[in-house]
Amino acid sequence: MDNNADMINLKRLIHNGKNKGYITFEELNDDLSDDFVSSEEHIDELMMMFQELDIMVIDDAAKKKIEKAKGGKGEGGKSRRERECIRRSCRGSLRGR
């Protein structure tokens, strides 16, 4: 995947993350090129950017907790308490981290 495709996918991830309040490590790994997510510099920049945008980057277990808390009715609109709980419980990672 080239840089242009990574930027298009990154914009989509940001859009989806703003709507849901989070994105998963799996989404990052699937949508961005290996070169992009394997770079320490890019990973740090991504994590800071998502944090500034108030988008959590979570693992699959945290996503399941969100879905369970929502009763399977969607993923957006989490309370501050829910977001803090997920942040504390989330221990996922990107490739090689």
C-alpha cells in the first residue's frame, strides 16, 4: 500500500473513530500498510493523534465489553465512566509492540 492509500485509510479510521469513540488495534493493522504501522515513529504519532482526538485505541476484549454494555445496540455515545473503564482495562497492541 502506498502513502496515499494509507492517508485515505487513516482519514476513514479517524471518521469511524469519532463516530464510535474508539478504533481497534485490528482495524489499524488491517487498514494501514505494514510499513506504516511497523515504524516506531508512526506508531507514536498515531497514538498521540488519536488521544488528542479523544479516540480510544482498544483491543478486541475492550470492544466486546463496550458492545455488551450497550446490549448489542451500537458502539457510540459512551459515558466518561465507560471510557475510563475501557482505558484502564485495555492492554492491546499494534504489530511488534
